[in-house]
Amino acid sequence: MSSPAQRFRLRRARTALLPVAFTLAAGATTFLAAAEADASVRGKGGGIEIEGAQDRRGFYVGTGVDFGGTFFFYDDFIPAMRMNVALGGGVTKKLTLGANLHVTPYLAPGVGVGFGGDIEGTFYVWRGFYLRSGLGASGVPRRDTAVSNDRAMTVGLGGAFGLGYEFFLNATAAMSAGFTYDARFIPGDTFPRQSLLLGVRFNWF
């Protein structure tokens, strides 16, 4: 028979997976709709436009999920996942500016969940290959160097840099896969909170 603590951890894990399931379901629905629409117009399957780059000007909304972790130094790593929602607009066909709101559950006992947001810009260098950077604030784990297991949440200032590739599923929906390096600084602390993340995002233009 499971203990109350075990049941709590199980409920917490199920709750954390709900946004992931929503993101993947939204992406699968968009992918299938794109394939069906393309088949009806051209008489064949496969609606993915690998080459990009389509018109990204105007309003866009996106959602994504990343997996990875945060580390203080080389010997201290906390696994984490991140769910994000992006809103913004395309300045040109190759440049978008917007806001990225994110939630980061840390997958270790007693650490907590970080909430944050960044102002981000994405530049499409060649076809769907992009570089992305952002500046903002986020909740990050606090670490007392005198007591290595003493962790709680605090606010870190900094930003993120990422790169990846985006391809269109149809004329308005796109999927991207990429890598993100995130660093948040806390005044008085020696080491920034650094995160390495791999994930996917779906954008609708």
C-alpha cells in the first residue's frame, strides 16, 4: 500500500504531464490537418514544406515543451522540464519579436516550480534555420553553499539563447525543434543558474 507522500508525488507527476500532453495533441492535430488539406488540393499526402520560409509577418501564437535540467556547477544537476506559450508578431519574413511565458517544474524532491517570462527575438538565418535570444526573469532554485541540500525558489535575471530548425506544416502552422541555453543571475551568488534544454514548439502565424 502506497504512503501519502508517494500518492502526492504521483499526483504531482500526473499534473505536470498534462501541459505536455496538450502540446503534443495540438501538434498532432495540426500535422494531420495539414496533410489532409494538402492531399485534397494536390491529390497526394504529406503537407510539410521542409524548405520554409513562408511569410511570418503579422501576429503569431505558439506553444512548446522542453526537457533538460539546471545546474549550479559541474557537480550539481537538477532535471527539469519547461512548458511555454509565445505571443508576438513578425517584423519581417525573417524576424519575429514577442514574449515567451514559461513554467518550469523541477523534477527533484523539494525544489519547486519556476514561473517566468522573456522578451524574445527570432532571426531566421537560412530557410527554417533560426537563432533565438531572450531577456527576462524566471524563478530558479536557490542554493545555500553552506548546506548543499537546502533548496527553495528565488528570482533570477538573465536570458536565453537558442538555435534550431522550423518547417511549415501548412500555410500558417509551423513546427520547430531546437536547443536552448538559459542563464539566470542572482545578486550575491557566485554561479548563475544555467539550464540546457531540448524541445519542440508549434507556431501559428
